[in-house]
Amino acid sequence: MSEIRPVFYVSDGTGITAETIGHSLLTQFNESDFHTDRLPFVDTPDKAREAANTIRAAGEQAGVRPIVVNSCVDIELSAILATSGALMLDVFAPFIEPLEQELGRKRQPRVGKAHGIVDFDQYHRRINAMNYALTHDDGMRVDYSDADVILVGVSRAGKTPTCVYLALHHGLRAANYPLTDEDLETDRLPPRLRQYRNKLFGLTIDPDRLHQIRQERRPNSRYAELETCKREVAAADVIFRTEHIPVLSTTHASIEEISSRVLETLGINREMY
């Protein structure tokens, strides 16, 4: 059995950047075992020393050198963290010097700037988008005139989490419409969606996977039966083909991938926050 190597995502802010990049790196080594932990808001020397002690102790317990994915912008804090003896992977280090040379100026380190409230207009746009996603979830409201995108699919195909992600990370007003039994009786779009055709994106899913998801939600119900899942998915796919609605299977796709596909397909260019 392979050793389990401790990995720490350390940041002077939320740690989201370090964790995102670190996770992407670790997935390239799927034959290794890792135990990950996030240490956010390490923004003073005392906190850095405490973090270094935690990292060192984890390495000693595991009997293997820890790995630190570090997004602290303060060089002093990074130096303290390095006393842990861990392999230090500094997120910004490979890029700072080339950027300084290209731009002809030195960087101005700002602790926590990546995920702080830098632009209040952008921040409020994200909050408003999140409220929109929540109030337009599962067809609760069907006036989609202000929507940037409308996700369509059978129940539990991944529409809600994708809408929330699009709102939180891209500031998009994302609504979702669940295809009901009545909607699935024909091969055409529900009348209330037809005027919004250019905003529609379909989500489908493997019936076996849908059966598993629904079983967790409503065990042994007609709603969760495999035959029900097969019938609904097949009927939804007919609608998507007939109406030429772009569609993606969520069976093996992450929320990040689904969201990127939606943006690309609908031609929406919105920066990620």
C-alpha cells in the first residue's frame, strides 16, 4: 500500500486559488494517495509559524515529506512556511518575474486581493445573480426575460448546482426548467420556453446514474425507478434533437466543465471571479 502524503493549501486569503491549482496538479498523479487540508488566512508571522508547525507535525506522523501549495504573497510568510521542511510550490512565483519584466514594473503585493471585494459592482452582480438562480430554480418562476441562460432537463440532471456555479463564479443570471411528465408527452418545447430558445441549453444524463441519484433522494419511489428514468431521459433527448437545443451529458462531467461548455456554446464571454 502506498504512503499517504499530506498536502496543505496555504493562503493569506481564502485559499481558493491554492486549492484549485493544487487539486488540478494532484489529479495528474492518480496513483499516489494524498491527504489534503486547507489553511486559509495565514496573514501574520505568528499564523505562519503555527501553520509551519502543523505541516511539520503532519509530515512526521505520516513519515513522508509534506507538500505545500502556497499562495501567500508576502515573501516573509512564505519563508516561515518553508521552515516546515515541506516541498514548497508557490503559486505565483513562476509568473511574477516574467510579468515584471514584460510590464516594466514591480508587483505590489496585496493580501487577499484575489477573492476580496475589489469591485463592488461586480460583487453585487454576483449576489444578484445568485438570488436570481435561487428564485428561478426548478421552474418556480417562468418569466425568463432577464435570464442569461436557461438550463433544461429532467429532474436531478444537474441543473441547480450548475446554475448556482454560473451565478457565483461568472455572475450569470441562470435559471433552470425541469421537464415535467406533461412536457415529456410531446417532442416539442414547452410553450413557455419557446420565446427563449436562444437562451436554452439542455442537460441529459445516463438513466442508470439518474436512478442512483433519485434513489438517494426518494428511495424505492416511482420517481426513482429505473424504467421511469429511462423513459424521461429518452423523451427529453427527443425534444432536444427535434428542437435543435444544444445538449451535454452530465453523467461524467464536473460542474466546472458543464459551465464552461454552456458558456462556449451560447457564446457568453464572462470572466471568472
